[in-house]
Amino acid sequence: MSQVIAICGTMGSGKTTVLQQLSRQIPGCVRLEEDDYNPAPLRSLAEVQAWQERGGQVDEFDLSLLAAELQARTAVPDNLVLLETQFGRLHATLRPWIDLQIWIDVDADIAFARKVAQLTRQFLNSPETASAEESLNWIAGFCESYLQTTRKLFFRQRTEVGGQCDERINGSGTPQDVCARLQAVLAPVLAVEKMNLLCKPEFHGPSTRPQERTP
Amino acid sequence: MNQSTTDDPSYVPTIRFPKRVVILGSDVTAWMAATMLTHHFGRLGICVTVCPGDSNHASAFRACATSSALVGLLQNIGVDEHDMLRACRGTYRLATQFSDWVHDGRDFWQPFGTASLRVENLALFDAWLSERKAGRLLRPLHSYSPHWTASLAGKSPHSFSAPSLFAESGQYGFHLDTDDLAAWFRTTALKFGAEEISGAIQKVAPNGRGGMAQVITDGGKAVPGDLFLDCRAISSLSGKGPRKNWTSWHDCFCGDRAAQIRMAGRRPVPVFTHLTGLDNGWVRAIPLAEEIDSTYVFASDTETDDQAGQRLRTMTENGVTAGDSLRSDVEFCSIDYGRRTAFWKDNVVFLGHAACQIDAVASTQLHLIQTGIELLMELFPDRNIGRATRSEFNRRMTSIADEFRDVAQLHHVLTRTKQARSGRVGRSESAAECRGLGVSDNLQTVLDVYDACGAVEVRHAESTPVEEIRSLLAGCGRLPARPSLAVRSIDPGRIQAALRQMVTTNEALVNDLPLHEELLDWIHTGPFQQSGKQQTRPA
């Protein structure tokens, strides 16, 4: 029987990096990204604000293509699908397909710093794509949008998506650390043959508690 | 209840009942008892008089989460549940979510109605366990419940168009303000014909046989009775030593004190109770119509009131409401877990807090109160109040209360609280840890049998259903050594297909239900409420 594991987290939580690592350790598994199947993602601050003003309903995004892909992938026996998603079970279309949902929990400041560093590196590594002024303007806009909108969305995502997860793992530290924690969660519940592929880490890293931290 | 006695107008009772029933107390227990007795026995000539006690409800929580038994009670007395919800700032309840209960980061749910879920004519648990043990299943047990699906989708248990699965099964509960519920039962009881005596109880005159003869109020009024129901919250927490006639359960539960706070609610309104495990206790969040009531039950030997209050504030302000304003200061109360050694003495029956105080983790307090009243009605005595009746009531209430205690304690068997306090973690040590906390022999037997083969037995129909207990233990990560043998005769492919179909069916079931807040708006502030005219009612 095929299974779908959803990995959720805020922007900058490291879910893409962790899933890349994990998928390399489970040969034959399928990795899907929600963004690839979202025909109308919110790309600008204005779009995000307009969506929030409409009520901020996640079901507004049409993920039927992703659902069809999940149906096709899980029709294959013994497939393991790793799904990177920002909505998880909160989206009604995805809910029936997700067998296990894991939240990668990081403090908002860490997620923000990671994202700014990533974007800055992108500009530095590809100076031909934009001028220095354009790049700085873009980053300044990103920071402003964080203060106005993204920060609230972080909190909402942590509460609503994180609150529907089966496991929450600590997303701080290196990607290897986070991957090891993820393996510790998955090893006891994955099929025997897949479980053997995962190393058993020494500890189960404590996760930070969303309720006790400032959003 | 034997309805024939109340439906037949020509029926004339030939047995001499104790006609003057006097109830001492003013909380939910007292007024629930008054409501049920007047409704069922009023026409038999039994007069129910309520003498309100003092207002010091020593261990009363300000909000309560009910079991589905209250749905049955309301139907039994012919009252519209929306009336009660309106009066009690109520919301619906389909499940309990446990966060960080066994260890940090792990969540699981305990939905209502798991007993009715079957796969290939087997209990869901057995089918699920078989596949889980074989490594072919990632989905947690609770995720096959329609109540869980509805909880995640934020749906209400009732539809505006046709009777829903939840309405037909009656498998749902409520979140209610406790004082409002007492006030609503008072209004109902008075409407049914109960009498209320004004003034506090000044003195209780004994009858010379260990019972009561009459109650004297501070206005000097004497209220004689044949049968007395003592529902007063008696506190032994004033430092006067052990409580008389009281079996303490202090060593069964970690927390002995509770901090409570109210804050502004938010949307979506959860349709479930949320419990969070902490290293020194646990926090319960109950969503009311416009507020969230949070209670932190903690061990006072390792945390002061100030520390606990600050912790609760931090959690509620940062985690739950994201800065919404607090509606109240933190209030504290002590909890004296235990039960009376005898529930019925001569002509006095003890109910509610006067009879038993149980850990609120399983949300069974109100159910236990209701169970006590229903048992009293089943065994309602003739005028002589014979010894056999009293003994039977005491025997059954003792057994029921002990089983409720065991179920509540089961919630703590694998909690992080105990592990943190004992400094030990691991399943192999859990039994010893349990014994260290005073787990009863019966509960230890339940765990041993479950560990061996997955079977669980409950002694009383009033208790938590077997499947809910197995669901709880599975959620805690405690699985039996092997699945049931019966499941081995079924092709795993059929089990997998049936399980997948359950998920699809559940989604379809909740798809057309209104959002929880849509139904709450209709109940609390909708046109029905404002105009007094009946609109399209939920089926």
C-alpha cells in the first residue's frame, strides 16, 4: 500500500532541504512539491494582502492537479510519497491523501534570517539577473512584507497547519540535524524494508513548543 | 427510566415514596438533580425543594467539556439543546486533541464515536493494528474517525438540511460555562415545578439515625424532608486535616491545583477540546461561543500559584490567542481528588463534588454526576429507605466512581508529566511508574491484558467505551504485542481498501455540514435568536 507523508513548515523552515536529503536515503520514493501543482500561487505582497482580505481561505487555491497526482502515485503499490506542502490537511483537497503529517518547527526569526540569507546568496551568485540596486530593493520589499503580512501568516500557519500535524520536529540546527530528527520519527512507523534504509539516530530531539513562543 | 409511569395519566402510584426531597447545594449537580427528579417524579407527588448552599464551589472549574450522555439527558427531558447552548455560551464538541502528551511534538486525538467504527466486521482498532504492526500503515488510528475529519475541517455536528451522522448517533458533546449551566438547570427545574428556598443554609438538623431531619436557613425557615440530596462542595483544603468519610485519590493524579483564565475567542471556533501536556501538569483549552477558557492543572509542590499563573498567561497570550485580550485574571482552586467511602447514609445521598472529585482530563465529571442521579432514580426508595437499596447504591456508585478514576488515570499512564517527575522514560518502565503513582490493581490488570493481546474490558456501561480507551492508548503510542487473531483470516488488501474507503466516506460525510461558527452564529446571534421566530433549524 502506498503512503503519503506531508512535510509542512513555514517559509525558511528548511523543508525543501530536508526532503531532498531524506528522499536520497529512501530509494524509489517520490517527492512532490505543492507549489508545482498550484496554478495560481500568490507571488506578490499585494496578492497576499488581497487574499487575506478575502478571508484567507486555503481552499481557495485549486490543488486538484496535486490531488490527481497523489491519486496516481498512490495507485502504485508500495510507493512512498514525500509531499512538501504549506497547507497540509488544512486544505480539504489534500486532507484525505495525507497519511502522516509532520511540522518542521522553527522560530520566526530563524526562518526569516534563513530566507533573507538565501535570497541574498541568490543575487550574489547571479549578479547578471539584476542590478545591485534592484536586488537591494527586492530584499527591502521582502523585509517590509514580512513586517506587514508574512509574520502574521507565519503565526497562522503554525497554529492551523502545525496544529493538525501528527508530529512536530525541531527545525533548528543543520539540515543533517533536522533530517536525523525526521528519521527518528519515521523509522518506527515505516515499512520494514524502508525502515532499514533509515539510520536510527541516538536521540529524539526535543521540539520547541509553539504555544510558548512569541509568533 | 420507565416512561410508562409518566405517560399514563391514570397511573396512581401505590408505593409510598419519600415525598419531600430536599436538595442541598446550588451548583450544576443540585439543579441537574432537581430538574431530573421533578421531570420524572413530579407527577407522582414528589416535591423537590432546593436549599442553595454557600457559593464557595471549592473545586469547580469554570467551564466544562461534556460527554455525549448530556445529549441523551436533554432528549430525555424534552429540551432543545440549542436553548441550553444559548444560555451557557456553549459550543459543540466532537473530539479531544492531545498535544505533547507523551512527549514533545507528538499529537493525537480521541474522537467521539470510535466504538461504532468497523472494518470487515472487526473493530477498527483490530484492523488498524494488524496493518500497523505489519508496517503497511502510516495513518494514525484516530484519522479514520468522521469526528476527527469534521474537527479538522471545523464543521459542526448538525446540518441545516438533513439529519447528519452525528445527530443520528448522538455521539457528540458540548463545551459549556459551568455557572451558566447551573443557572440554566435552575430555570428548567423551577419550570418543571421544583421549589427554591431563599437564604443560605444555616444548620442541618440530624434525625438521630445518622441522617437529616430538616434544614434551617439563615432566615430561620425550617425545611423538613424525607430524603436529602447533599450536593454541597465540601472543602477539606483549609488545613484541618484529612477529610472524614473520604477515600483520597491524591496519589493517583499529579496535579492538585488549578489555574483558570478566560480570553477572547477567535475564529475558526474549534469543535474539540485541546489538552496540552506539560512537565508539571496539563492545560485544557475549552472554546466557548466568544471566549476560550484555559485551565492549567499543576502540582503545587513544585510550582507556586504565581509561577503557574504566569505560565498559563504566557501560553494563552502567545500561543492560543495571538495577543487577544484577556477577559479575566487568573483564578486558582485546589482539587481534592477522591470519593466518599459511602454515597448514601440513612436518608442522605451525596452527589457531585460532595460525592466524588475526579481528574478533569477525561471530561467525565459531569457524566459522573449524571450517572449518580440516574442511579438514584433507578433505585429510588420507598418511604422506609431500606438498607438493601442503600447498599446497592453504595456498591454500584463505588464501582462506577472507581472505574471513572481508572479511566482518568489511564490518561496519565504514559504522560510526559510522570516521566519528567520520575526521571525515567520508556515503555518498559511505565508499569513501575504507574505503580509509583498508585495505579489500582484493576487498572494494572487492564494494562497488562491490553499489552498482551489488545483486549480491554470495562465493567460499567456508563464508563468510557472500550474503543475509546484503546484509541487513547494507541494515541499514546502504547500498542499491544500482537493484533487480534481474528484479523488474520482477512486479506490485508481488503482491510487496506476498506480503510481507504472510510477516509473517503468521512470526507463526503462532513463536506456538506456547515462550519462550526455558522451553526453557533445561528444559535447565539442569528435571526432565530433576534426575532424569536423559528427559522430553518439544524436537522
